[in-house]
Amino acid sequence: MSTKTELLKLLTDHTGEFVSGQQAGEYLGVSRNAVWKAVSKLKEEGYFIESRPNAGYRLTESDILRLESVLARVHRDCAVEVYDTVGSTNDVVKERPLSRKPLVVIANRQTGGRGRYGRRFESPAGTGLYITFGLTPDFAIDRALYVTMASAVATARAIQTVCGAETGIKWVNDLYYHDRKVCGILTEGQTNFETGRIDRLICGIGVNCFPGSFPEELRHKAGSLSEEKGSFSRNALAAEMINEFLDILDHLHSREFFQEYRRRCFMLDRDIRVHPTYGDRGILAHAIDIAEDGGLIVRYLEGPEKGEIRTIHTGEVSVSVI
């Protein structure tokens, strides 16, 4: 175990208390300078460690994701796992045996996070919240889109409750704040083709909580819920997302969330581009409404289908707002 990892464990065990550099050095068997370097690395990863002369270092509870902190706020019956680093929270869920009880996997960092079309989803440590729900739903495959929509509404509600931020939805699976993407959702399924039903639905949600280090090509697109690290608790946000999502799923068939989804969908009554193939120029269209099956109703403004009204579905197209 590295000095950095051992120091993090020590500070976590003394959350809210100061640990002097000398005490940490003696406990870890390293010099005070080595302790200082380890603290600097942890700060770079997004941990908020207070340094005070003659007192030492202190880690606050809200800086790290902790199972007990999440469970203390969850009012639903579900299994929750919390990790510092995983390849992908979706993949962790896939490795677990099927269960009627919802499974929730939460991570501070993903090394192999992914979005739609296999694109990489940047998941730096200490700045985001990466959470996946493993569900064994009792509905047909064609209702899977409802789950993505429900998760978007649930996440938007949780963000508003915990962070005070009003987010908008870009059909079908992205949340935006101040015109920047702050959340992406990837829903996958393990299906039974004999019954036409879903054995397990896997819904992964990635939220950019605080400013992080993104590749150059994403810096003008990606945003965060707060410019100040530690301004809200990621543990509280994770718990609120769990509560809201599972509450909505209880009444999924009633589609009570549809009206809120429509209200939050900032694309409606705007000109957009429909991309039949990812990466192409796209076809100019006008977004009209959300269909009862969750598709996006558009009127084409150019091309061979100009003037015609069509309903498009996730998997067929991607949509970019003009």
C-alpha cells in the first residue's frame, strides 16, 4: 500500500480531527516531507485536506464518498457498494448475481467510464459522482427508454434538492447547467429474447460535481454543478439520487414523470440537427414534443423528408442543439 493510500486511510479514520505531520510520519514510518508530498497528491485528486500550522492535517466528511454516509440518508431498500476507483460502475453491476433487490454501485473515479456509442466518459477522482443502478424490472424491452427518462428526472430533482441548481434535459440522456453538460446517462440491458423481457437493466449516471481536468476537446462543452469544491456533499447527492430514482420506478407505468421531463427538456420548440450516423453533419429539423413512447417528435426542415413529421428514438440518432 502506497504512502498516499495509507495516509488517506489514517485521515479517514480520524475524519474531522487534526493529525500532525509528525504523528502521521511515525504511524506510516516515513518522513514529514513524505507526508507533505502525499497530502499534496491527495489534494490534486480532489480531496479537501485542511492544513493548519502546529495542528497538522484534517479531512472533512464531505470530501470523500463513504458507504455509511450514503446509507444514513437512503430510505429505500437496496444494496449499496461504494468504491474509490473502478473500471466502470456498469461493469461492476454486470459482475454481480441477479437479485430482486436493487443494487447501487458508486465510485469516486472510473478508469474506463463510457457513454453512448462506446465513447469515453471522463471520470476524474474527487470531482464527480459515478453511480450505477442494477435493476430486475417487470416490464418489456420497449419500456427501457422510460427508465433513462426517469433517471434523468430523478437526477435533476436530486441536484436541485442538494445543490440548488436547476438543470435542463437534452433528449434523451444528458443534463445541462448554464449551457454546459454536467451529467450523462447510459442505460444497458441484459434481455431474455424468449420472453421479450429484461432480466436486468443497468442504468449508469455520471455527474460532474466540481471543476475537473478534462481533455482540451471537452473543455468548452463540459461543466460542473459548482465552481467551489466541497460546496455540497457528494454522499448526500448520491443518496438523494437513489431515493428519487427508486421512488419514480415504483410508479413507472403511470408515467407521472413525463410532464416534468417535457418541462425540463430545453430542446423542445427549437431547431436541432438529427444525426442518422454519429459524426455526420445531420439534418435540420424542429423539435416539437416528446412522444408517449419517449421518442422525440420532429418536423424535418430540409432533405427528402422536408415538411414531414417523424418520431425518432435513441439508438437511431443523436441530436445536437443549434
